[in-house]
Amino acid sequence: MALGIEAVVAALVGVLYGLRFESHGGEGGLGWLFGTVFAFVLLAVVSVIAGLAVSAAAVLPLVHLGRAVARRTGRADSPGLTLATVAVVSGALALLIGSCVLLAGFDGPGDLLVHPALALGLFAVLAPATLCARAAGNPGKPGARWKVLGGVALGGLGLLAVTAAGGAVAYGAGVLKVYEPPRLTAADMVGTWTDGRGGSLRFEADGTVTAKGVTGYAATGERSGTCDRAGTWRLAEGEGAGLPLELGIADCASLSSGWGVGGTEERPTVFAWIGEPDTGDRYVLTRQR
């Protein structure tokens, strides 16, 4: 259960932190709210099941290994010795996994941090669950299993509540800010926007736009060819950020609606949905100046 709670808390932290960044896929409204709640319930169930499997495969062996070390060395079976065992095993696993990652071709400025980061992450995940399993299986304390189970459940719910409240306070106080699309004016739109694959839209100040190699998509999400024509454009100003960008390009019907504004103030983008918006797939062009 401890591993399942860790997974749910980590997911909640990820969702709260992810509100700072651009995200698409049908968010907003009651549908999104119910979908999010359902996803968390499903995650909780899956996490508990997966946690039981990981406990049987890794956590319980760590508990038995710590007790075996205590017997062999003549030391008392203590939480400190259990943590030391988890630390050693985490380090060994990090060395093995990290070496495989580096051999697989990982190349980045933080490659020297792969092993310590993995070791720290494994220890942070395994240590609480191993200590709980050790306490639950203490032969000298009858009924310890149920006491630990209840304590973990209550502690997990409390941690979830504190995490959610902390996120709400952070966003409410302005320490963290929910992502908002850049508020572009008509002047900001003027210039060339490219998809990085040879397609571009050239917006002019007089309201004309020229498409070159811009990919069109049908309602099913399938490609419907490319567009190389001129037309008109209009940005709905003063009505809020991220409103659709209206294009009027003859013989390029797939490019005429469904456009929005995204990215950041420094690197804005315009995009069109590929298929249904709920899929989150977008055709994105970035401004080039």
C-alpha cells in the first residue's frame, strides 16, 4: 500500500506542477473534471495492485535481507540496518541500470548524475515501503500488520490532502502560475511561421496570408495533402487569449478553422487540431523572425 500511495502522491504532484505548462487534450469543463477524478481513482487501484507485486518482488526480500545481515553480523535487527540495506541495494541497482542507460547511448550534460540520481530515487521509493513492511512483519508485536496498514492508509490520505492544499495555496498566492497562452496582437502575428518540416504561413499586416507546403488534415486525422495558396487571416483581439485564428484560403478548407494560439510570449505558436481535440494531437507552427 505504501508504494501505491507514493505513486498517487507523485501523480498529484505531477498534475499540480504540470498546470504551469502548455497542455492540450480537451481540458476544462465538467467532462475534464470527471475524467481527472476517474483517472486518479483508476491510478489508485492500479498502483495498489502494482505495489503489491513490487512488494513481493523487492520490498519483502529487502526486509529479509536486512534481517539476514543482522543475524550474520550479530547486530540487532533495527530500522537503521534496514535503511542501510536499502541504500546498498539501491546503489547496486543504480550502478547496473545507469550503466545500461549510458551504454544505450544516453548523452547529455547530466550523464555524470545518472547513477547518483537513480540511487537517490530508488532509495526514496523503497525506503518507506521497506520500513512499513518491516514493522508490519515484526514477530514480537502481534497485530502490528493491521496497525501499520491503518497508519499507512491514514498517513497517505493526510499526505494527499496536504499536497493538494499546498498546490492550491501555491497557485492562489501566485507562487506558481497556471499556464495561459500568450496574448498576441495583430502586429505580433506578422511574419513567417514554420512547422520545421518545410511548411510555412506568412502573415502580412494587410490581412493576407500565404501558405507554402502547409499540411492539411481531414476530420479523421488523416493527412489531406498540402496547401500552397494565398488567402486572408484575422485574429480575434480583445476577447481573451488563445481564441481561434481565422484563415480564409481558397481550396484549403482544412486550414480555415480550428486554429489557436499557444506557446509562450518569447516563443509563440499557432496550431490546428489533428482529428478530434480530445486526442491532443496538433499541427504546430512556430514564429520565425
